[in-house]
Amino acid sequence: MAARRLNQIIGIGAAALFLMISIFLIKGPASALTEISKKGEIRADQETVDAIVDTFNHAEQALERERLSAVMAVYSEGYQNRGLRKEETSRIWEDLFNRYDQLSSRHFFSRIIVDPSGKTATVTCTGALFGVPTFRKGAGAEPVQIDSWFEANHYLVLEGGEWRIVGHDPSAKERDLFGSAIHLLF
């Protein structure tokens, strides 16, 4: 029991460090930052892992270019998350593009499990979404954290040869936090 608690503390510390480094890195030019833990559980071939990581990197590129259609291409046609479908999620992204500049995200994968058929995957991820509020434009404007998640599960499905996000599940820690926001994006 003590070892499990120690692992949780180390995991939280690693996630916090990752996010702090991300905040530091975001001050420069935006760049895709999707990493896989060296101690992560991977049950997929390297080509599939690369394709899944590419999905998140494509999302990052779409954020940098502020291209709503490209962001939405990351989501499955059957996407649903807490009752929100792809259409509602598109409106949320549109609002974020209107309220923030220099959007970027960071993803740290601790687990990638692809089912034996190779058509669905679960990615356990810690990360954050950042942006500069439009009302703070100008020199020295600092990004703020818009969304974050800790060991949340992203569910993906292979559609038309591309991996797409079909839904999310917050980690047990996120479900236990009273008053915390539920992660809706990626």
C-alpha cells in the first residue's frame, strides 16, 4: 500500500514537472510536444504507436494554425464525451479560438494499449492546453492554462486508416476532486 502511494506521489510530481517545463517551453515558438514515458506500458507495434502520436501532433499543428476544421478532423464521427458530440465540441473549440491566441497542447503518454484487432486504442495521458487570452495581446503576454488532465484515458478508433479520438474518461484522481473541471478536449 505504501509503495502504491509513493508511486502516485512520484507520478503527480512527474506530471507537475512536465507541466511546468511545458509552460516554460510554450513561451517560445509553439511546437508539438507529445512524449511517451520511458516506463510506459505499450501494447502496440511501433508503426501504430507512431500513427497514434501523429494524431496528437496533427492536432497541435492545427492549433498553431488556428484551423478549426483540422482540429475537428482529429475527432471520430462517432465522438461523444459526457453527452457532447462532435458538433458541440466544435463550438467549444470555435469559442476557444475566439478567446485565445497561440493555443498549444502538451501530452505525456504513460500507456498505449491497442486492442488485438488493431481498430481501437486506449491512451493514458497527462497534459494541458495553453493559450494567451485575446484581451492580453501584446509584448510579454503570458499563456495561461485552459485545460489540464492527469492520467485520463483517450479512446481512439481507426477510421479511414487514421486514428481518431472517440471519447475520454477522467482518471480516478480527477473524478475524486470536488469542483474540478471535466476534461473535454484532447
